[in-house]
Amino acid sequence: MTCKERIPEIVEYARRRAEPDTETRAHLATCSACGERWETERQLTSQFRIMRIRAAARRPLEARRESLMRDFARKHKHAPMPAWVWALSAAAVLLFAAVLGHATRNRVRVNAVPASPAIRTHGVRTQQTILYEASTDASALSGDEDFIALPYAPPLAAGELIRVVHADLDPDVLASMGIDVDPSWASELPADVVVGEDGLPRAVRIVDNTQF
Amino acid sequence: MPRSDEELYRLMRKGDQDAFAELYERREPALYRYALHTSGSSIVAEEVAHEVFVQLMGAGARFDESRGSLESYLYGVARNLIRVVRRQGPVEEAIDRAIEHDILGDLISNETTAALHRALREMPDRYRDVVILCDLEERSYEDVARIIGHPIGTVRSRLHRARALLSAKLKWLNAPAEVLSK
């Protein structure tokens, strides 16, 4: 066995503060380099022991420990909820969402029903079909060139719900709305009428304008 | 049968203060000593050992059981904290001054011990860690291999290399003055 191969053995003997076996002892007695290494390794082990004893003399600071435990208690002041509480909470939220969704759908449906099925055209009721509903304002309506804004009609409020209804309107009805009517018009005219939430017409669009 | 560190950690995360206290009692002293030997300052060591547990109970604790033991994680946190302290500047306090009521102090060579401490602090982390864990903490090669995440053979070879470096330092310290002056 070479010196290099013996070094790990020497180190381990020194670490364990054990006596080397006979063969190693014989080598250490004859090899000055290994003998010297053996002595420094033993000294190193002794020094480590001193360092270990010194470091172990320290007692943990009770104040630090207490402050750490206080911090921990503060952080976990509210005990964690058991799993069943979480499940119950989730179920309650889902139930609430379902009820809320149902109520919202009903409200939309109520809104969708025309408050006044007939256009209040100065007492003249006409046959009409709701084309669509939208929330708009007067400026948006005036931007549509097909619609003729009715004079004297009260302005729409911003965001007011309007309905566009299709109706066959008598020329007299149109005239009553303030639309210039050609005396030659004899029959009813198909028209789209913008109606406010109050049921009053705000604008008219003649769909079949062949008579103009 | 004592509960494992990991089990205590899981309980601690659920708010079990007794588990946290048990973990603290079990690991804090060794973390303090590790920090003391690595930094050379008892003040730094106290701070580091405390801060490791502050971080552990904080929301940012990133311990992942699948990646290693909790003990390994705690040493890793301590090592990083000491690096931060070192980056801030040299630690002035001498280790021997930090130990009060040192019974053996008069009986030993303070100079040699202090020099060995300095040599240990100046070693690369990979060598110093195995010296501290194997020889100062007297942990088995298996334990240290688990803590540092390397094979036992690597631990043993690093330890032998580290001891060779420290032995050379000791040999130099022990050399007669006339030899050193040459």
C-alpha cells in the first residue's frame, strides 16, 4: 500500500481518535511524511473538539425564542377552517350565485316585455311588432339618417331604453306626429318607429318609400 | 417515535405552534453553531439562526419536500443568509471574545483555535460545510450526504481534502519561528 493510499485511513483513525492497526502503526514509525500527517491530523481533531465544546456552551436566547413564538401565534391567530367549512362556504356561494342568476334573468324578461304595447300616437292604436330594444340616447338616434326625428317629441334621456317597432301607419297618424304627409298617400305606410320608455314616438323611418 | 422534520413542518404550516416549537428546539442549536463556525461571529450566528425560522414560518417559505429534506433546506437558508451578511462587509467580532465563561479558555491555545477558525471561514463553502457537519457537528457521512445532496464518496473526499488544507495551516502555525522567518 502506498502512502497516498494510506492517507484516508490515517485521517479516519485521527477523526475517530482511534489507534491505528498494527500495519499502519508500523508504517507511521518508518515514514516521516505519514507520521507527520498523522500528528497534524490528531491535532486537528483535538482542535475541533475544543471548537465543538466552545460552540456548545452557548444557550439559545430565551427572549428570541419567545418573540419567534409570539410572531408565530400572531400569524396563525385565526385557526384554519376545517375542510368541511370550506366546502360549506363554497356551496353557499354557488347557491347564492344561482339565486342571483335566476333573479337577473327574470328581471331581464320583465324589461323585455313592452311596458306599453301600443305606440301612444295621439289616441290612435296601430298594429305593431317590436323589432329590437336598445339603450341609447338622443344624439345616437339623430345620427341615423334613415330616421326622421319627430318635432315636439320630448328628448330621450341618456341611456334610456328605446324600442324600435314596426307598424303600418295611417297618413293621418304620421301627420299627427308632425311628419309632412303627401295628400296623395291613401293607404297605410309600413314604418319603423323609435319609441321611448314612456311609449311616445321619437323618430320614424318609412320602410317602403315608393310613395315619396 | 419522534416525528420527522417534514411532519412537524406540515403541522406547523397548519398553525400548530407546538410543532413549530419542537422544530425550533431540534434544529436551532445546530444552525446557530453552523452560522457561528461559518461567520465567526456569535451575533451574526444568533441573527441567522433566528432569521431561518422567521423565513420558515413566513408565507414565502419555499420548502419542497420532493426536492430534499427540511434540514437540508434550513442549512441552505442559513448559508444564503450568511452570504448576505458577508457581502455587507467583514464581521469584526472575534469568535473567542463572543464566548463568555469559557472554562477551557485558559487551558488551550487560543491562538491556534482562532487561526483554525479563520482558516475554516476562508475555505470554499463545499469544504467548510463538510468539516462543520462531519467534524464539528459529528454527523455521519450518510447524514451529511443527505444534507448537502451529494454522494457519500463526495462527502468523504471533500472532508479529507479540507482536512489536508487545515492540517497544512496547522503545520505552518506550529512551525518554529526560525523556520517561518526563513
